[in-house]
Amino acid sequence: MWPQGRVLRWLGAGLFIIAALLGGCSTPPERLSPSPSKSAAQQALPRTSGTASPTKGSPTAQVVPKASTAPQPTPTATFTLEELSQRAHQAMEDGDYALASELWQQALAQAGPKERPLYLLSLGRTYLMEQRFREAIPFLKEASEQLRREDERAQALGLLGSAYEALGEWAAASTTFQDLLSLEPAGTPYIQRHLAKAYLALGEKAQAAQTLANLPLEDLPPAHQAEFLEELAKVRRQLGDYKGALEAYERILSFARQENYRALILEKRG
């Protein structure tokens, strides 16, 4: 889980469970009302008459034709934008991402220019939860361009960077994470870590080492500090900078207290 940033929880452990991932859905501008007691199917069904049929042999009795065995069209219901949003949120909470994405698409089709960016963001996030990374990209990209609030735009860029990373599109991921850095200062160490990962994938090891070396670690939990410093030591060793790698290991040992972990770092340090 993102420890400080408001919107970048997707960068915690398990990138694409984005704490969701993503941390839950962004609430569209409407106030959501409680779920109705009847299901959508129940609401769509026509009411039947309660009039009793005449008894056989009575003057008013008529021959009732046999019911047709031909397939009948399934009744459909038309929901308002607010209702679609409510049902999509509920589907997300239930883990039914396929239904949620279908509902977000319907909501997006109804949304006006003002609401559209948030629905783009919600649909893109849902596609990420389904691991439909390629499909998520155009929606998240458009959302990042249209959203005006910085926290919402940061959500879109963070999710977009995650999608590019999942697909191995490292140049696009690198550019997206760089754009994100200016919007989410509290998440800088975590964003830079993913930026360093992109640099490594692009073969830019020196740039990756510099990015990791510049991470502001002071306010992070010790476990995160140690993890980032281990990555820095690893990259420096790959570059042949053994003195720099040793310095990173020494920094870990300066605050690490668990004996088993200290023994592991001492072994890596050599």
C-alpha cells in the first residue's frame, strides 16, 4: 500500500493488484443513491394482470391459445447515469470486473463533457483490474489529458504507467512516470523506483543507478529503505562500481536490526 501518497497506492506491493490498484474506484461527480431492492431484471419485467380466468363452460369462457414456443426477446432496462455508476461501483466491490467494465462503458456513452474524464479513468482502472492492459491504455491516456485536478490526473498517469510497464513498453512507461513525478511529490521515491526499473529495461544502467541514488529515503519505513538500497547496490555492481555497492550495503547495516537480515547483507557485501 502506498504509505503517503493520496492516489498512488497502485505502486505498493503487487503492482497490478494496484491496490488498487489501485485503491478503489474514483467517485464520479454524481451523489450515489442506495441500491434499489429489486434487481435490474425484476425492474425490467412487465407487470401481469391479477384478473382470474373465466371457468370452463361459463358464457364468458374463451379458448386460450397455446403459449408460443418461439424465443422471446429478453426485457432490457434503461438506467440513468447515476444508476449505472452505482451499479458499476457495486460490481467493483463484488470483484465482478467484467460486469463493471460493461457498466462503465454504458455510463461513458451517456456522460457529458464534464463527467467524461472521470468515467474514462474508471473504465481504464477496471480494465487494469482485469489485466486487459492494452485496452486500458487509450482510456487512461485520454483521462490524463482531460482531467484538471492534479490528484485525479496523477491517478490516471500512475495507472497508465502501470499498464505500459505490464506490457514491457518501457520507453512509454519512463515518459509517463517522469510526468507523474511533478504531480505526486509524496510518492517520489516509489515513482523513481519504477522509473529506474524502466531505465534498466532500456539498458540505461547508469541512469538507473543515478535515479536510485537520488531517492529521498529518510521518511520511508526502514524495510522500504533497505529494499531500495539493495536495488542500488545491485545496479552499481552491474556497472562495476563495487565501492558504491559497498556504500549502499553499509547504509543498510547502519539501521538494520534483524540478525538474519544483517547476516544476508553481510554475505552480499562480501
